[in-house]
Amino acid sequence: MLPPDFAPMVAERLKALQGPVKLDYFHQSDGSIIVPGRQPCPSCPPTLEVLEEIAALHDDLTLRVHDYYSDREAVAKWGAERVPGIVIHGEINRPIRFYGMPGGMLLWALIDVIVGASGKPASVPTELTALLKKLRARVHARVLASFQHAESAQAAATAASLSLLSDKIDASIYSLEDSADIAMQLQLTRIPLTIVNDNYGFAGVTKTQALAQFCLDTQSRPEKVRPPEVDPRTIMTIEPPKPQPPPGAAGPGGRGPGGRGPGGRGPGGRGPAGPPMRRTRGGIILPGQ
């Protein structure tokens, strides 16, 4: 649930809503019950409680709750990949997906996404608009973040704001506290990590226009992709989690809710590699890092 002193601050931030926003929440109805072949979801009940409290703070917010395993139509419609999953969408913007418990620093990132999804941005720099118009195909930007890390919230906000500016960019935010399988699959050692199209990535926080250029470069010149400029102080080193199969599950390499990690085919595509590029053991290309 929301800390008592948070609710007034959240309510004040939600006054900036420009229009209706829907929150489609995907959970495992009995998150504490072990079902063979499924990961348990201890974060599902408290996540629902937080969303109910947020939705009650403003009349323009609508919360709709779906069971991930039984409401397959909603899962397909909104592209939900795992539980707990939150799809945030306004009347004119693309949906943005948030996976995991929105706690700590990521709670404010979620609130900012909700406000951003409620309407059009006040202004967009001409250079940024020109970059986004050059995108030829859909781009999926995924941010792996921690609610204990303030810079993770910044990286999440950057990807989300870019998605709200272009119908060619999808953004998903993953709380590592509820996505240990992804961190283990990638052998993640630095956060926040932004991954583009499950193939190219960089650690740290960059500016919105720099992220747009990075997305464009992965399409237009994949063999020469360079990381955007980031402040090294925004990078936190972590220990990748060790395999610990939960009871009744297939193990950390198994499917779990949402298939093989973020995205259908999972991270680690066969993109071009060259001298300035490095792959994580999970297969993500980190150009120049």
C-alpha cells in the first residue's frame, strides 16, 4: 500500500492529468498458490492494492483488473508479458508497460508515466521530431531498473517520454526486484540498462534525443552503433542473481509468465558485432561499453 505521507503527494501530482487514463492490471489471481509450471507471484496482491489506492485519487483514472492466465483476450490486446503487469494508456497515446511492484523510486516513475499518458506534451524540439520521423519500423525500448535506484527512475522516464512522442516506439519498464529471471538470463551487472529491440543496449541515463538517435542508429547503421552519452555516476553495479528455481516452476531458464524474458524471442539476437562492441553473457550488444 502507499505510505501515508505519499498519498497527498501523489494526489497533488495527479492534478496535472490532462484527460482520462486507463490502467490495465494483469495478475495471477492466487499469487501465493503454487501451480505446476507457473511462477508464484507474491507481488501481485500488494501491486493491486497500490493501484487501487492510486486510481481512487483521481476521477480520470480507471483501473481494470485481468487474470493473466484466464483473460487471454486482454493479454493479447495489450501485449502483457508477465505478472504483475501494468499497461498505462490514455486516449491519444501508445500504451506503456510496467512490470513488477511499483515501489520506491519506481513509484514516482509510474506516476509520471500516468500523467504523461493523459495528453500531448507541451512542446517537442524540432531536432527530436525530425529524428523520430526517420524511424522505418517499430522499436521496442525496454528499461531494466531497480526501485532502490533513483537513476533507474530517470531512465524509465526517458524511454516512456520517447514512446509518448512516436507511434513507432514501444516502451516497457521492468522492476528487477520482480524480474530476477531476466537479470540472470542477461547476467546483468549494471543498471539501469536500456535495451533496444532485444539486441542493443547501454547502461546509465541519457537524454531523450540521444535515446532517439540510438534507436535510429540500430535501424540505419547497425554495424556502427555507438552508445549515447551517459553520466557514469548514473550507473550502479550489481551482482547478477544466482539460479534458484521456485517450487513447482520449471526453473530460472523456464518460461514463466510472458515467455522467454522480455519479448517473444528473448534478448540476445544475432546482430552484427565488431571491435567496438561487447556482448553480455546474455547476448545483448553493448556498443563501446
